Amino acid sequence: MNLSYWEIKSWLTNIDYTIVGSGIVGLNCALQLKIRFPKAKILILEKGILPQGASTKNAGFACFGSLSEILDDLKSHSKEEVIQLLEKRVNGLNLLRETLGDKIINYENNGGYELFINGDNTLFETCLSQLESINKMLKPIFNIAVFSLKDNSFHFKNIKAQYIFNPFEGQLDTGKMMEALLQKTQAKGVKILNNITVESFSEVTGSVKIKTNLFEFSSSKLFIATNGFASQLLKENVKPARAQVLITKPIKNLHIKGTFHLDKGYYYFRNIDDRILLGGGRNLDFKGEETTELNQTELIQNKLEALLKKTILPETSFEIDYRWSGIMGIGSRELSGQKKAIVKQVSNYVFCGVRLGGMGVAIGSLIGKELAELIPA
């Protein structure tokens, strides 16, 4: 690509901080850097037209974890680690809401529900037996009991007659959230270049040389905030995990309201604009969904539609309006501590904030802040 003198001078010269990825983490990192270093020249590089991974493609769950997920986490993490994970998610959601405001992101606190398949007696009974102990564990964070039982008031089919309810779970409009974050970041003077893929980088004396698909330039510091795509640039324990989603056309008199988890959280759905948004199914093909390809598969899409017909909307006609996929960044399940995000200095001038474990909405703002704080004042 032949760049003009003006382009090089205005966009690619004397860059203090370059951030790879314009998702929740990257944008919050830029905002925090601007607060700490108001005169810094900051450039964000994004390989998509919009944030490419999960930030504009998630389900908009403002959540911190279902009861079964917390119990599962306790198998590979200590009690203290799980409490820290939950505190980070709660604090991250609070930071997101403080940064943008509930009205702008259409935040609603409709509560969260965990549903259990009729045949899964063991999981349901395990959750019931541990409900009080988990509430006791979480009381220092929330001051009151988090989880309780509720009857199947939404008349879902083929599930247990009771849900486990969480009054603290909310939902938001992902598009409005990211639109507001982008506007806020650019208003601070941060430049964002889209359709730019970072192919490699190398450290030289006092700076980082960055090679993209279109040009090369130097930056004093480099921050990698690409989450599910991190393995393309870093040698860290981060694997991509695709999440497939669909959404119905508007449904007249839709009675469902809230955020819902089913089958250990491998399926999740919510109401939005008189529609049902449903995602998940990665458990049907873990290896196949360990990909950065943003397409869908017949196996998972058929399962999602079947859930709509047999469980979620069994007596309501519906049509699918859109289907899409997002890419999360997760750790290897066989390694302990794999749900903890990686926020670290990689080398002299390179830093990363990745592996959000499917909790990008909850912790993305906080990880961006922590990433920026790796630079000493």
C-alpha cells in the first residue's frame, strides 16, 4: 500500500500506544490510557469493519455465572479463586455501567434463570443440595442470598418444574454498548483504523515494529487485546471458541422476559425487541468449535431451532431472522486456573489482555483498565 506523506505523518508517526483489537478490552484500555496520559498518541488497529471477535456478536448477558457454572468452577479452582472471579465480574459490570450509563446501553435487571432438562436429575439435585452453601459463600459480595427456587412461570416444556433464580442478573443492548464505547473513545482523540490485520511484530531498541497486511510502522508500546484471536500473535494458553447464535423475528405478545441458562450454560437465551435470541451448542462439537471461522454449522443450528420448538416456544409460531457467530477466548480445561484472564507484560514493550472465557461483557471493561495500568505512571 502506497501511503502519502500526510497519512504517515498524521496516523502512523510518533505513536505512543498501539492497541490491537477495538473490542470491549481494547477500547477500555484506550480510554484508561487517555485518562492517565492525556497527551499520548493512541492508535487502535481492528481487522474487521466492526470489532471482529465477540464484542459486537455476544448475547448481551450482564451476568456473573449460573449456579451450575460456579459448582463446575469449584472443581478446578479454589474457593478463593472462584470468589475472586465472581468479584471481578461484578466489578467489571459496575465499571461498564458507570462508564456508559444504563440508559445508553439499555441495561435491564430482569433477573436470570437456570433451567434443567427433565432427564438431568443428577445436575438438578446437585445444584439444590449446594444452593445454600453457595449462597453463604457469595454473601460477602451481595449481602443477601443470590440463588433461590422459582416455579416454571414461563411455561417452558421438557424441563424441571422449577428454575434456579438469580435476581442480580441483567441484560443490555450489545450494539448500543459498542457504539457508545467507540464514540467515547474517538471523542478522546484516539484513532481507530479498520480492516487492518496485524501479521507480526518485533521489538527494536525503545519501540515495537509492527507489520500489518497494508503497512509497517513503529510504536513505543503495543497492547494485544484480541481475545479469541490471541494465539495468532501470542504464545499464551488461549484457544478460540466459537459461539453460534440465532434470533427470531418479532413475536406478538412475547411473554418471556429475562436471561436464561440451560444444560450447564451451554445454551442461553433472552428476550430482546420482542424477539428470542438463542445461542450455544458448543458442547455438541468442542473440537469443531475451536475455530476462528465466523460461520455456522447445520449440527448446532438445527439443535438451536429444536430447542426453540420443543422447549422455549413450544406453543408459539416463530421465524428465524438472523444467524451469526462470535469468537471467544478460553483456556484449556485440563489446566487449573484456566478461567482467569491473562493480563501481563509479554516483553519489554508488549502487553496483553486476553482469555476472557466467555465473560467479555462482564469483565472486559475491567481487563482493559488493568491492561492500561501495566504502564507505570
